[in-house]
Amino acid sequence: MSYKDFTVEEIDVVMQEAWSAFHAYRKYSLKQRADFMRAIAVELENNSTSLLQTAMKETNLPEPRLRGELSRTIFQLNSYGEACERGQWLDARIDTAMPDKTPPKPDIRKMLVPLGPVVVFGASNFPFAYSTAGGDTACALAAGCPVIVKAHPAHAETSTLVSDIILKVAAANNLPQGVFAHVYGAGTDAGKALVMHQYTSAVGFTGSFAGGKQLFDWGNQRKVPIPVFSEMGSINPVFLMPEKLTADPVAIAKMYSGSINLSVGQFCTNPGLIIGIESEALDQFANALREEIRNVSPGKMLHPGIMKAFNDKKAIALQQKNVSTIAEVENNRDDLATPTIAAASGKTFLENPVLHQEVFGPYSIMIRCTDMNEMLEVAKHLEGQLTSTLMATENDIRNNDELVEAVKNICGRFILNGVPTGVEVCLSMMHGGPFPATTDPRFTAVGADGIRRFARPMAFQNWPDELLPDELKNKNPLGIWRTVNGELSKT
Amino acid sequence: MSYKDFTVEEIDVVMQEAWSAFHAYRKYSLKQRADFMRAIAVELENNSTSLLQTAMKETNLPEPRLRGELSRTIFQLNSYGEACERGQWLDARIDTAMPDKTPPKPDIRKMLVPLGPVVVFGASNFPFAYSTAGGDTACALAAGCPVIVKAHPAHAETSTLVSDIILKVAAANNLPQGVFAHVYGAGTDAGKALVMHQYTSAVGFTGSFAGGKQLFDWGNQRKVPIPVFSEMGSINPVFLMPEKLTADPVAIAKMYSGSINLSVGQFCTNPGLIIGIESEALDQFANALREEIRNVSPGKMLHPGIMKAFNDKKAIALQQKNVSTIAEVENNRDDLATPTIAAASGKTFLENPVLHQEVFGPYSIMIRCTDMNEMLEVAKHLEGQLTSTLMATENDIRNNDELVEAVKNICGRFILNGVPTGVEVCLSMMHGGPFPATTDPRFTAVGADGIRRFARPMAFQNWPDELLPDELKNKNPLGIWRTVNGELSKT
């Protein structure tokens, strides 16, 4: 199926509607927003058969993977809806008046309020969980913002099905017209028009560095700049510390072969960089990884564009001086991606920024450092990352404080003795990291704290109780956590 | 006294030192950071005589004003220090492992960690509270970030005294070398070099739109963009609602004359725009304001540059078509600013964006709307503001929901029946607002929530208790509020 790109004029109509919807929707209670989100979740479940069939056809992702992703999407809507209703995200603060102070201190009460219409760009690799009814949409609806989704062209039909469900739920529940909209744009014009429109108040994006950075720049070049949350990927370095590696190089290799090839390597948390120190144990690790990789079946990637990008970027990496291929799966089918492990010395890696770039797909490069000092240099020269991982014993950690601190400072999530793939949806999750992993490392794209991306604090000064929003009224009718005169309380 | 601008090379040395200090200082406990801040506060108090004398000489601000500002600065250091130690700002979240889940859920714990060295640009109108040891510095130190202050050239000697105090306290308490630095730069080169330096991680600025926007643009144009928090001023609209105005136009005029002329109008929350509806009451208000203004003594502004800007911008506003002067203080001294009230119709204001611009000083323009519809149009066409104020009865509010919502949506602080000047330092304060009031309305520059500007969340996955930071250990040794498996708790 093919869809016509929206024109600038059509986008203007959509945004005008979203702007009027904003003035109605932001007054919806937390419970009303949560009910809307839960109703969408129910209808996604009710339509799962057609959703899965369409997504399988469009993305080449296997049914179990898509079924898991759809469950995750439903879980996100329900759990962010619950978080919305519980209201902790509002950061409500109340300081009551002190009329006897000089000068008298007025009553001041603060809470988060929605930013305005949010434009969401669907992600190619998550047709459900980071697309039309995905994490960004759920967070924005919870915050009180209308959502305008630009369908990802690689799964526009799935996106349309999901959009139809949301629009049906919105109509059935009398949500304001324009609270959700769905637009198409395979070229860049529609995307640019969306980001630049005066009524767009924030943008959520998951995808390539080039795409995400462009949106960020447009967002900042507007007359009124807006926040653009681009999650642009990462090479997710893994440091193999000496004592840990020596203890069981084969087990680590098995674990990492699985992580590198999970979903044909198409996760933004894929471990694309593995750093060790020259040793017998590192050789054993490399040999075991080679054996493991050879047992992996080549898989079909999301769409031909991603497959081509994988082959091109991998070829560029492998053509760099002093880079070798240490493992490659036998594969004579052009339509399947070949899992590949490259290797290079620490010196080569430090000197060649090309090797720091993400190769999206089943690929990882192993860096052989001469010693701990070189490993530390590698850590210090890494760009911002979604995750960093240490494979380490307590001794490894206690004896290498500078390395641990350097690795910690570049990432959003710091994993010990695990794999970076697998992003748990929970409040403690941080999915985001220093640039270029994301454009704003102060916010997460996963977990209910992501709601805050689409809100800003507003203070009410000297308002009588009956005119304040329920969230800030003296009697706390919603029973939410608030900081009252410096103390957190639910009463 | 005159100070030599720092060269790009000198700034590089300063930033290298700040970067090494960062790696030491961010490991300081919350208590150690708070102790450092409290020690600075004590020494500011101990040196108040010389600080006040120098600041009076440099800024023309009278002693009571400066004494109050110094107390506020000391209060900020102490109260943000206390907030730092209490740790609520860390947003600590713990989700414990669920090994029986499929796939097993790992232990994840999240807290805010410092961004890195923070560059602070001193404000001309607050030589203490928003300069060298001011709000941005206090927030950054609490967050765990080293601070580099660029002295404001208009009070560089005061800034140097404060800097000397901080450096002395840092040395006496063995803080890492480079945790605080002070640089000079009357031109733009030093400022640009500071913002563009690879080790600068965030910027705080209070001043003009032109200056703040330039820093914001530089911050976004870097290879690695950084957050720039520019607080750029505002015209702080005041809406005189009909029932309230009719009840007591004279009292409102008296209150506003005081607010407009407070500290020679040199507050970013100065009410520069007063909007009413043509009526007898509005005439009475205008007459009373005229009388009140005539009793104001002209005052000396901060420095000749600000005085010139006031005269220039006021002249531009008064030269606009259909703008009249309704009150002006008699003043035949060139070195004193003349308090002035202008007036124009709603139509004139709507058609002429020049009248929407801030005239920093004792000036306000009164807009006479034909009716409530025109007042609503004015509200809808206003740019982002630090504050908006309604002078209104409950009836006025209940009968004009659309206006109230439009006014609320453009501001950071929404005041009822008061004046916008006077920014209480407390947790519930929001000092910041939609662009162009500030570059990032998601954060406040006043109150302990401002600490969050200089931090980002980081998650630890699968770390054993003994290797976690104290803030996240099972037993909660610091006794801070944390969200554990979804529930806020202090245990």
C-alpha cells in the first residue's frame, strides 16, 4: 500500500486542530487521560491479530518478536497511564503564605503543565513500541499534550491500523477533535513542516544520527525554539576487565553472541564495541565468539534500506586500515544480513573516528588494548552512549577507579555483568545518554519519567483554593505526593 | 579598576582544570558539597562590609537593596545546600530484581548525576544573587559541577572580591583545584570561547535577549550541543479584569506604581505591560497611576550602558504611531532615569510587535482594549513570559475562562492580585517561562529545583549493593526520599 505525503498546507490544518485540541485536552484530569490511554491499550489487544499480520509483512520481524513488542506497547500505555494518574511526575510543590514575614511571603504552588502539541516520528525498528501508539505517544498523552505521528514509511500500513484504532477510541470517548493525528511523509518536507510549525511544542524521534540531528537543528533554528528529543543510537561499549575475562571467557562470548545477533542486531542498545586487553583469555574469548557466531542463522533485516545501510557501513568499517574480520557467518543470500565480528588494536581505534560509528545490524568490533592504560584511553575518547557495560569482578572495579568513572560519565545506563540489549520498562530505567546518543540526556525515552519530557513547571501565586487545579488544592483531593513546605506528603 | 580579558588560551587552561576538578568533585558526598556552600555563605557574611561598599560604588544600587540581595545570596547558598543534602532533587528510583520474570528483570537504580563544568555569566542587575556566588553557582555546586564565572564587566571588582572569597574557602577546605574559577571578558570573545570549549557542559546566563540567544545558539552549534539556560527578561503582562478594576482602581494604581519603579525598574519581573478595557474605572486607574508616578524620585541606573539602552528603547516605543505618554516624572538630570507610562489601544498593540519588546527600566505601557474580545486577542498574541498577573475577582475569573487559560499558557508564574516583582526563594518558585523569556522553560532559575538544570539521570543495572553510590544502597544510609518499586519511601 502506498500513502501520499502530506503537503505543508495539509500539515497546517492538522496542527491548527491539534492546537485547539490542546486547549481542551490539557484540562482533562489525570484520570481522564489515563482512561484514554487504557482504552487504546484494550483496542490494540483486541486487534492484535491484524496488527501482527500487517507488521510481519512490512518489517520482516518474526511473530514472537512482534507479539512481545505489542505486549510491551500495551504495558507502556497502561503503566504510563497509571503513573499519570498517581501524579508523582507532576513534582507538585506547595509553600504556604507567611504574612508575617518581611516582605510577606505569598502562597506559591507549582506543578508540571503540558507543553503543547507533540510531533512523534515513528521508529523503523519498533513498529509498535516506539511508533504510533508507542512510548513517546503514551508519554505525551499522559502529560496532557495532543500527538501528531508521522508514520514511518517502512511500516506505514501498520501505523495506519494503529492510528485508526486510536482515532476510533478517541471518538468513542469524546476526546477533543485533534487530540491525535496521523500524517505521511516519505520525504523530508513533511517532517520539516511538522517541526517548524508554530504550534508544534516538542518532538520525539527514534532513528539515525543524521535524521535526529537534523530535527534537533530545525527545532533550535525556529523563531521559538522547541525541545527535540532524538534518540539516535549508540555503539554501547562493553569493557572486558581482566579478572572477569580470565574467569570464564567462553561464557561471556556466548552471552555476547546472543546479544549482538538479537533481532538481527537491530536494537539501539546492540553491543557494537567490545574492549579487552591482549591476553590468553582474550584469545579464548575471540575464538569462542567466532564459534558462536558461526552458529547464528543470517536473518532478514527490517527493510532493504536498512540492509543496504548495514552492508555499506560494515564495508566502510572493514576497509579501514588495520581492521580485520575475525568472524563472519557463511551466507550466500543477498537478502540476509551476515553477522560479522571485526577486530582492531587500541591504537587503531584511538586514531580512527570511523570505527566509533554505529553499524546498525549484527556487527561488533573487538578492540585489543595493549594494557589497562590503553583501555583507559579508549574509555576517555568515547562519545556519549545509551549504555556502557563492564564485565568485571569486584577486584576489577576496585582496582580501576579511573576507568570505571570514565565509562560511567559517558553513558545513561551503566550495566555490570550483563548485556545492554533488553530495556526494561520501569521507573528506574534511563534510556537516553550524552550526545550523540541522544540530543537531551536529561530525559529518558523509556519509563514513566519520560512523561516529563513534554511538560514544564508552572507556579500559581496567591490563588484561592477553589480556583487552583485539584492537584494543588489544600485538601489534596487526588491523594498525590506533594512537597508541602519542604516535606513530601500524601495528605 | 580594570581587568584584562582572558585569551582563548587562558580559558583553555581554566577549563582543563575545571575538567580535572569535575572528576574529583562529582564524587563528593552531598554533605561535603553542602558544607562547601555553607562555608562560602559564612565568608560572604564575614566580608559583607567591603562587599557592600564595592558593589554600591560599581552599581549605583543603594545599600538597603544590596544588603537585602547579599542576604538573599547567603540564604540561597544555605538553602540549596540543605536541599542538596536532603537529596530529594536526585529523583532516586530503585526497582529491585525479579529473577522469576520472563525474561528475568534485573535490578535497576537511577539517580541524577552532575553534567560537568558549568559556565555562569554574571547578571548586571544582581551583583550578588545572580552573579559570582549567586543562584546558578549555588545550583551547580550542589549538583556536583565545578563552576567557571565570567565576571560581569559592570561590577568586575565586586565579582573579584566574591571570587577571592570562594577560592579562599575552597583552598581552606581542600576542595579540588579548579572547582571554581573566575574569568574576565568585556568583549564577546571570552564568552564565546567559554561556551564553545569542549569541557563546558552547561551554561547559566541572566541578561538581555540578544546576549542570551547568542549563547543559546553557540551552545547548539557545538559539535556536542550543551544546555544553555538563558533568562532573558520579559514584559510581565498584567490584566486588569473589569470587576476587580471597578472595585478599586486607585489602590491598584498605587500598588503598580511601586512595582514599576522598584529598584529603578531594574527587575526582570518588572510589569512592563498593563492591559485594561476602556471604562471609567480604567480612566481612574490611569489618572491615579499618573499621580503616583509624579511622586517617584528619578533614580540612577546600574551603569551608563543600561541607562542609554533604557532611553533608546523607551524613545523607540514612544515614537511608534498612536502611542502616547500618559505620565512622566519631571527630571532635568541626564544621569537619572525618568519613570514613564505610555498608552496605546489594543489594536495598536496587536499590530505593532515593537510594543511587545522589553524596555528595561522604570517604564510600562498601558493597553486600552475596546472589550473583552480584544483583551483575549492581546493575550493570545503575547510571547512567552516569566510571569503573568491577573487583577481579578472570582467572577472575573469564572466568566473569562478562555482568557485565563491563554494567559496561563504563556507564563512560568501566574500571579493573582499581586505584583510580579519579588521572587521568593523557595521550592515552589518557578522563575523561567516559555521562550523568549528563557531558553528552556522546563527548568527554574530560582529555588532548589534549579539544581536539576545541571544534572542528568543515570541508571545502574545489576550492581551489587556495596559498589553502588550511598544514595542508591539498600539500607538508604543517607535517609533520602527514594521511589522503591513504585512507592516513595525514606527507609
